[in-house]
Amino acid sequence: MKGKYQKVQDNPSLVRDNSSDAIININDTAYKARLRQIEESKKQAQQAEKIDKLESDVEEIKTCYNN
């Protein structure tokens, strides 16, 4: 890791890529937890979309039934 990466001061989980100046999280556990968090967020968004669609469909059925 020496040469290509430089440790970030006061944070052992982060390094700086010397060629691009990018900050990289090298804490695998935190990375996996963040991926799980992103996946859960996507699932919640999909569920919200499904609920919105169902509510819209119910309203459409009500409108058709009342006419």
C-alpha cells in the first residue's frame, strides 16, 4: 500500500490514492454495511412505488365503478 496510497490523518479506515487524490474507504465491514443500506433503500423505494401504483389503480377502479 505504500507509494500508491497515503493514510488519511485521524482516520485509519481511509486512504488517499496518490495518482487521483481520491479518498478510499478500506474498511470492508463499513463498505458492506453501506452496500446493504443502499440495497434496503432501493427496496423501500420500490415498495413505495408499488403502493402508489396500487392506490392509483384503486382510485381508477372506484372512478369506473361510480360512473
